[in-house]
Amino acid sequence: GKEKWPRGDEKTWKEGFRSVNTEVPSITKSIVNHVQTSLARQAYNLDDLGAYQAAALSVRDDLILNWNETQMHYTRKAPKRAYYLSLEFLMGRTFDNALLNLGLKEQYREGITKLGFNMEDLLEQERDAALGNGGLGRLAACYLDSSASQELPVWGYGLRYQYGIFQQLISPEGQQLEQPDPWLAGGENPWELPRLDVTYEVRFYGTAERLPEGRALWQGGQEVLAVAYDVMVPGCYTKNTNNLRLWESKPKRGFDLNSFNAGDYEHAVESSNSAAAITSVLYPNDHTTFGKELRLKQQYFWTAASLADIVRRFKNIGKPFSAFPDYVAIQLNDTHPTLAIPELMRILIDEEEIPWGKAWDIVTNTVFYTNHTVLPEALEKWPVPLMEHLLPRHMQIIYDINLFFLQAVEKKFPGDRDRLARMSLIEEGFPKQVRMAHLACIGSRKVNGVAELHSELVRTTILKDFVEFEGPSKFSNVTNGITPRRWLDQCNPELSALISKTLKVDKSVWLKDLDKLKELLPYAEDAGFRKEWAAIKQRNKERLAHHVQTTLGLTVNTHAMFDVQIKRLHEYKRQTLNILGVIHRYLTLKQMTAAERKKVNPRVVFFAGKAAPGYYIAKLTIRLIVNAARIINADPETRDLLTVYFLPDYSVSLAEVLIPASDISQHISTAGTEASGTSNMKFCLNGGLLVGTVDGANIEIAEAVGENNVFFFGHLTPAVEDLRYQHMYHPVPVEEKCPPLAKVLDCVASGMFGDGGVYEPLLNTIRQHDYYLITEDFESYIGALAMVDQAYLDKEEWIKKSIRTTANMGKFSSDRAILEYAESFWNIEPVKVA
Ligand code: GPU
């Protein structure tokens, strides 16, 4: 029979229900409650950390209420949902973001002050959730914020790594040292809900025996348990609070009791260790394929658990599997989750007994693939022997997909054997390898790149054959975006307040309709407004200087231009070009007379970023930056005009301090190599100008803000291949091609910044193949920096540029981007929680 809910007396239940605390007295009461009970502490011995924990628990209660209501509402309405599968979610801190999205920051500030604490100090207590390497992981975090804010039924799926991206230390010699990031070691993480009851078994190894009708029986091997942890994702000024489900691996059984009883303790815990290892650490490699078994295990563990969860939720709706694509869209964040394609095939065929053709239709109408790079070294490939061993059934399915696919290609292009070899899912060689981008492409409904130029390069280079085979309509573009909540309102509260005051509209409006910023344009002509604008930039520079003073003990000249390059260290991003440019500036200053120097703009150059632990050349670049900084900053002749800082341990939270303080930032990748870039958008949104190459989203930013507000330099994408080719077959020495650069390289080699021999391998990358065209772009780069200096002399004009830049950045809200995914790919609609 039908049970009555709630059980017992309904009125008693309802009296017990609470809602979100919005008034200061109820907020302080809740905080004090948590101090007394959850923390088991007293008012008498509470430090900042304890106060932060209690306040966080209080906000967590509110998030749980909204989260619960949202999930119940989604379940009742059963709309089509989208799932964002990403191996990385670079969330940063949550406390401040949650307070702002709930619209409760001022109430909490007042309450916390009443309790004798300082809001800013409490915010600093939180550790970053750094479950990502860089742009790809931060993009996933911005998309979650926008999905919730736009009230879209979207969940994220990822892994709950015990250790996030490593902490970076810099040795006195300038070497990067890596330390583990035990971000959960503090005990409770208030922002997640352990769901110890939501578990799935995931199998590895074993044997796959083919059965009739294309099915197979996969058995034996190792079984591991996936346990769900749910991270609440609040939308901005809405009740909608979405879910990020992160999986943790656990042994299926605690340990092997038989071995234990037989006295073999070591063997008893061995299998439990290997299961726990799967989600122990984020791989710190960015843009590389690594070929390591544990990484492939991570990928399968996560896609298998996520798909099991998605399929179970779908089954609860009670529709036939033919309706699966009407209820489910799955977005692959790069190729890392590509195993979702053969895994969904396995579930449909082996478990649901659906014939191959129907199963393939379901898969290819459900899955969508975003590519994030065209760099060949980053295109994932897995050795066939490793796949066969770890995932025997999936390897069979991949071979079958390939067979049917190549038959179709052969039919369309008869006898074109080269084409078949190029397009095959299997790359011949020793060993053979599975090409994950090809699998992701043919298994998906749509394929997109992340900026116009990049999407065009995807269509014309790495997936050209696939466009010719399938037609162009499957291949499209969604230019990346950033959330203006974190990247303006949270990191730059004064600018946010000035915008609301000037537009005479509450931030809840323009933060969710960023095109409204256009209305700032006329105020560029208003001298009073410009003064306020400039004063905020100045205070943000002082805030950064204060940070450097307290963390590194260094005094920064806040009257200088702040020039910032912050991103992963990579040859294609060309931090080397920047530091060689700095040295060139230093040499130029040294040659000037005192009178000439008087006319020079003071400049402070900031670098921050991590190098993959095994990326030798990137680590050498850090070493050169640190040692050049040491010499240049100590030179009394020039130090008022030029200083350089390498800020260790770059993170989301450090970016939130650096970005609002920047006058100019550098996005100087070799043309055609940076798929989009997203920090470029963050700087511009905060009124910083760009110096950059004609690459990635720089191009669309310039289109939006006006080319006169961006400092472009360097060769264009179509020239790059020719230049590399020429350089390969008709090499011209640096001394001839670019004498000023040759001089800089000589200074480095001759030991101006410590033992020159150390830098030889780095210098040789430029003197020899110079694959990233530093020589070719150097003079035009120096020219662009001179233009920046020139423009900065006219302070008023510079501020106008800054205002116009911010005003024209509406397009780059991740709300726009996520709505494009929702409307043109996923076909999902907002589901508002009343
Ligand atoms: N990106 Br592939 C990463 O951060 N990591 C990767 O492994 C790969 C791409 C970045 C792109 O380099 C950057 O241009 C882009 O803005 C970002 O993904 C988000 O699309």
C-alpha cells in the first residue's frame, strides 16, 4: 500500500523545518551553535581557524537546504539533464563564493564582527580545492557556477583526489621543488557531503568472452568500489544549487581476511592499498599524454562509476533506452573521459541486451566532445596491450567500432588506404596505440573547439579527414567564458560596487547579464568616474604589494606599471620570450644616461606558474626568471625602473589577488598554439590591457574591445608552419636573424645570472630548432612593449582604454558559453527551483 509521508505528525515535522538564515541574529546563533557542538569548542579558546570552520558549517547548512530542494525538484520534474565529465575541477575556495552567491556576505560580515572576528582573516583560513592543473580545470569550475546560476540541470562528475596539484616551492638556486598538497588533511571538508550509501563496483583486468549476438561476458580481475562525495554548487541569486559528484576509490572488502588469519598481514592490506591508490593523486602533467597504467585506471574508474550512476537515474524515470538521448547529454571535457563511449556501449549491449546498431545510435546521440588543444604531444593515445590487459571488453568494443567505421570510410572513399590509416582508431606501430581523439570524435553528436581560431584549426588539421567524411555540421565552436561572480564581484569588490553604483542597478542584475557592462562606455568620458576607476586599480595594486610583502618579505613599487604573466610554464606559452624581453629592457636601461632614465616608465614584472615535475626546459625557465630577478632587483642603477618577481605556488586564490592589480598582462603563445586562454578574459574584465599574439581568444577579445585597446604582435598562424619549415631546411643563426636577441642570449650564457652553463639546454632550444619561434617574434614583441610604455604615458587615455575594455567584455561570461552548450548541443532547459 501507499505509505504516508511524512511519518508521524505532519505539524511537528513542519515546525522542525528551518530555512536559510538571512538575518544577523540567526546567523550568529548558528555559528555559536557550531562552535559548541560540531567543533566541541568554547568561545574562550577560539582562533581564526575555528571561527572559519564554524562559519563555514553555518553556510553549509544553508547550501544543504537549497541543494536538497533542487535535487528533489529535478527528480520530480525529470527534465533532460546534462553531465559534465572532467578529470579536473579547479574550484579554489568556496566560502566567499557561497556567501556572495547566496547574497549573505554582508550579514555574515556583520555577524562575524559581532563575534569579535574579521571576515578577511577568516576567508584566508580556507585551503584551495586545487583538483586541476590549469585552464581546462578552471573552465570546468566556471561552467558549474554558470550552470547553477542559469538554473540548468547540470551535474559535474570527477574524482576526489586525496592530493591536488602539488605545492610549489622555489629553492634559493631558483629550482622548483614539489610538495604534496594534502588538502583534506585538516579533517572535515565542509563543502562536501559524503554519500557512503551511493557506491558502485568497478572492474579491471579479467577476461572477456564473446557470446552470441555481439554480447560478451567480462569477469574475473579486480573489483574496486567507487564511493560518491557530493560538492554543493550554489547558483548566483537563485535557490538552484547543483551537484558536483566526485568519486573516491575504496577496496571492495576492507582486507583479505583469509590472508590475515594465515598471518600474512602485508598481503592482506595489499589489495586495499592498490584500490585506494586510484584516487590518491591528481596527475600534475598538463597538455601531455603519459601512458601510465594508474592514469588509465583513473579514467576508467571515473567514467564507469559516473555512467552507472547516470544509467541508474535514467532507469528511475521508467522510459525505454531508446529515449536515453532525450533525457541525458554527456559532455566530454577533452579526451580524458572518452572511455564513456565504449563503456556505454558495454552497458547497453552486455547488460541491457540492446543490439549493436541501436546502442551505437543511443551513444552517438548522447555524447559530446570538446577538444582543448591541437598540440600533437597532447593528443591522448593508449597502448593497445595496456588496454587489452586492463579493459579487455572495451578493447573488443573499440575494435568493433573501428571495423564498422573503416568499412563506412572505405565505402565513401574506395581504395584510399592512406586515408583509412590516418583515420583508424588504432595507430600502427610498436606498440599499436588507441587514438582517443578519433574515438571521441566518431562517438559524439557534436565536436567543438574553444575559440573561433582553434575550432577552425580542429576542422582543418587534426580532424580534417573526419570533417570530409561526416560533413562540417558536426564540428562547431563554443568560445570559452569565465564566471563574473568569482572573477569580478569576488576578486574585485570595489570595482563591482562602482559598476552597480554607476549603472544604478543591483549587481544581481548585471552579474547575470554581463552585456549590461556596455552601459559603462559613456562614463569613459567622465573625469570623475575615471578618477574612481583609477583609484580602485591603485588600491588593488597596493593589496597585491601587501600580499608580496607579507608572504615574501619584499617591497613592491606600487607606482610602477604592473605587468603580469601567470599560467602553467610551457614552451608554447613562451614565458622565455617574456624573461628575455625583461633582460633586454635591463640591458637597455643600463646603457642609458641618468637623464634618459628619468623619462622611463617604472615597471614591475610578475610571473607565477607551475611546471610539470618532469618538464626540464620549463623548470629551467623558472630558474632563469628567479635568477634574473635576483640580479636585476639588486641593481641600484635600475631598480626604481625595473623589478621582477616570481611568486611561488600559483593558485586560484593567488590569481584573485594578481588579476585585479594588473595594468597589462601577457598572452604571448606562438600563433596557433593556445586553444583559447581564459585568464586573458579575466584580466580584461578587471580593466587590465593585453599584450598578446594573434592567437586563441585574444582575437575575439580584440574584436569585442577594439583593436586599439589590445597590443598585438608577432607572426600569424598561417605563417608559422612555413617559418618552421624554412628554419629546418635553411637555418639562419640568431646572430643574423635577430642581433638584439643574440646579445641577450650571450649575456645569459656568459653568466650574468649565475652559471651560464646551467642555461645552455634552454638557450639551445632557441639557437637550434626554435620550434616556438622566439627569434622570429622577438623584435615585434619588444616593439609592442614599447607601444605599451608609450600608451601608459597618457594616463587619462590609458584609463579610458581600461574602462572601454571592461565595458565590452560581456561576451566572455561563462553564462553565455554554457547557454550555447545548453541550447545548441544538449537541448536542455532551465528548471527553476521556486
Ligand atoms: N588546456 Br589539452 C589545459 O589547461 N590543459 C590541457 O591539458 C589542455 C588544454 C587549456 C588550453 O591550453 C587553453 O588554451 C584553454 O583556454 C583551456 O584549456 C580551456 O579550454
